[in-house]
Amino acid sequence: MSEPRVLRIAMNGITGRMGYRQHLLRSILPIRDQGGIELPDGSKVTVEPILVGRREDKIRELAAKHDVEHYTTDLDGIIQDPSVDIVFDASMTSLRHQTLSAAIAAGKHLFTEKPTAETLDGAVDLAQKASAAGVTAGVVHDKLYLPGLIKLRRLVDEGFFGRILSLRGEFGYWVFEGEHQEAQRPSWNYRLADGGSMTTDMYCHWNYVLEGIVGTVKSVTSRTATHIPQRWDEKGERYDADADDAAYGIFDLETPDGDDVVGQINSSWAVRVHRDELVEFQVDGTHGSAVAGLQKCVAQQRAHTPKPVWNPDLPVTESFRDQWMEVPDNATFDNGFKAQWEEFLADVVAGREHRFGLLSAARGVQLAELGLQSAAERRTVDIPEITL
């Protein structure tokens, strides 16, 4: 058997939480260590990561720890390196447009976290540039690759719900202020000047989740809040948190069959969890309902739906959770980030578009931008179609 083709990947922002844990540690290194992935024609492709960051001591340490030969602090130089095939970016949102634009101009394929830009104009600009350059561009849509949502999508495809009526989502957890206990998220998330905002962060996710499970997002009505106005940063210094740390959205959706669906998603860094998972989505339809987290999915058919009777004078005697059945895996699920990486690498070798590209990412940025507009103007905002 011939040696596998090697794709060299410049991985920028790899010292961050997501860049390191999900993309390097749980995706690229396992792909490398398993000898790559097998393509439909029987050939194989593997990866060679190049760690890119601003702190040489940190990336040198990571390179030694994980047996990575190449690392650099010269982002511009590595983008121009003719031996580099792919540029991956997981750095700050405010820097992403510049990085991705340079990579496209250098003819590199792209795989990137989102948002792809701070504004819709910037996100559309990237999609136009990549399309003109003919490079393969992929944007992380990790939640659609996770077991819970894979099973939820399977129910949709099998017609389990009948006509879908609504989707409700709950996401978030308590992020400590940093005064008495260290915060679990970086302080820039809570400063507008640094690109922080729950809406900017999560509406990009919710757009592809809503598109991937139900259909097109037609309008948004959103309410934002900064529930915790003061926090403490990584140095223990107090700062004003002026970015929204919670967003409450209502979305008008349209299925591929033209049915109207109401979507509601609450997102908050100032909520304590009373759910089975940190994010859950409930889909209700005429023939059945289902609740999916990242791992599990439970469902209730119309024929098995009980008939509750409202009586506030008596305690509840039935266990509502026990009336649902767990949807079986019926498959082996890999890490969601790794699964998308493998799909993207196969697309690069085949020279085709990735199904979750920069145009999909632009729609996510658009939803976030219009969600913030809706909150500021206290009204429903329609979402126009984006064309390149």
C-alpha cells in the first residue's frame, strides 16, 4: 500500500481552551496517531500539525509534550509557506477576518472556529473571497456531529415528528465572577471591546442547529441582558462586564416542506443547571416529541403520550421523565470535532466544497447581528437571504 498523503496544517490559536482540547488533543493528534483516514478510493490521508501562537514558550512546551515537530510565532510567515496546505484558526474573533483573508489570498484551504468575522459584511466578504479563490473552507459546526443531535436529526429524517410545531432550547451554566472562585471562561467574553457577547458567541451556533434540525430561520425576536455587570479577570482585577451574558431568543422557522415552526432558545452564563445536560433541545410535533442533549436523546410517540390533568390541589404522582424512551445509538459515535475534521480533510483531497462553509457561517453572523438589533430596538427583525 502506498504511503498516505500528508496535509500540513497551521493551527493558530492552539493554546486556547477549544483550540487545544477539541481541535489538537481530541481531533488532529488522534487522526495523526491512527495513521490518518481512509478515503473512498482506498487511499489514505494523514496530517502534520504546525502549532502557531504568540507565546513561544507555551507552544514549544505543547510541541514537546505531544511530539509535534514544527511550531512558530510567525503567523504571517507560516500562511505564506508553500508547504502548508490548510490554515486553521481558533484565535480571537476580532483577529479572524484578517487571518482568514491572508490564508485565502495565499491559496490555503481553511478550517475555522466561528464567528468568522465581527460583522456580517466581513463574513460575507470571506465567503466571496474563498469562492473566488476555489479553496475548500470549513467552519466548525460541532454540535451537529454529536450523538444527541445526530439522533434528533435521524428522527426528523424518519418522519417521527409528523408536522413539526416547535423547538425549545435551554443552554448555559453559572460562570463564576472570578472574585472568590476562578471564572471558567476568559474575561474577554464579557467585554464588548474584545469581541465578547453571548449573542455573538452562541447565535452562530443556534443558526446552524436550527438549520440542521428544522429549517431556515426567517426572523428573530431577541432580548439580551448583562446580568453580572462586574467581574474579575485572570489577574484578579475587577472590570466592568459590558457584554451581554444572556440572550433570550424567539425564531420563526420554515421547514423544507414550507411548514412554520416556532423556535425558542435561552442562552445564559448566569443560570444554574437543572437539566440532564448543559444544552437541551425539545422538538414537538403532531406525531411525537423528543428531547436531545449533546449525548442522549429521548422520545415520546403520539400513541404513548399520557393525558395529564391539571389539578394544583394534589401532588403529582406520575413521573413525567419515566414516560419517555431513550433513542438508541445504533452506531458508534466518534468525537464530534474529530468527525467534522475527517469529513473536511476528505473534502480537501477531493477538491470539493465542505457542506458547512463560509456562507453557512455568514448566516450565523447575520443571525447574531440581527439578534442584537432586535434586542436594541425591542422588535422582531426579518432575516433576508444572503447571496454571493
